[in-house]
Amino acid sequence: MKRFHVHVTVQDLQDSIRFYSTLFAAEPSVVKPDYAKWMLEDPRVNFAISQRGTAAGIDHLGFQVEHREELAPIAERLDAAGREVFDRGEAHCCYAHSDKAWVADPQGIKWETFFTFGAETAYGEDSSAANRGEPAGVCCGIGEAVSEPSPAGDARPAGPACCAA
């Protein structure tokens, strides 16, 4: 079974935790100094927020699967959609150890598919997305700041953090 994933960059983490906890009628399942996550059952959503030095708003969307085998059919659909898919394989991101792949939709919105199989003590990896041949801003491209073009073609500000837009 899949779980929809939404990751939002926020300006004030504590204020946002209060807001979303009230909205969801639930406390986050994970809280870190720069990150919080709710694993909601109704609706079935992995909703995460972070304060990672990028503009506030939707950072990326995705699908989390319960079994690694569920990734293959999604990857086939991503390939069929005609967009370049960036297969991360193993990733250490958002305080989790996962297998994941990324794609950007025609508007430039990042989508990830992932299977999480462990927890991590740090937010992300110490390597640059650019060094892995991934689009800038793809989780977990931290280390050095990278810029990416917006849909209008102009450069977005560099973001030094994992899951940066």
C-alpha cells in the first residue's frame, strides 16, 4: 500500500508544528531541530516540514511504499511519462535511510518515490546532487550550495540543504 508524501519548507518550525498538529489533530511522529513529520492514517499521508534555508512552500511530493517491490511499477510509470528519472538507490535523507528515485513534472515540481528501511541521526548526506548527476535541489543533495533554473528559465537562489528547492 502506498502513502502520499508532501514536504513543505516553512519559515517558523515551531509555529508550523503547532498549526499542523491542530489541523491534523495529532502530534508529529518525528521532531528534530529543523524538521517534523506526521505519519497520518486518515488520509494516508507522510506529511513533513523543514526549515532548510529555502523559500517557504511546497518542496516536493511523492509516494512512500511499504515494500521495496512496490517501487518497480512506479519507476516504470515514471519512465513511461517521458521525464528523466534520477535513480538514487540508497539515500540518507530527512532522518531516514531509504531507496528512492526522483523526477520533475512538466512544471518542475519534484516527485520522489521511496521505501524507508531505517532511521538516520542526520538530515542528509554530505555530497552534492550535482556531483551525482541529479537535478539541483534533489534530496539529499547537501554539502555545497547549488542553483537550479525555474520554469521561467531564471536561476533560483542556491540552497545548501537536503530537499532544497
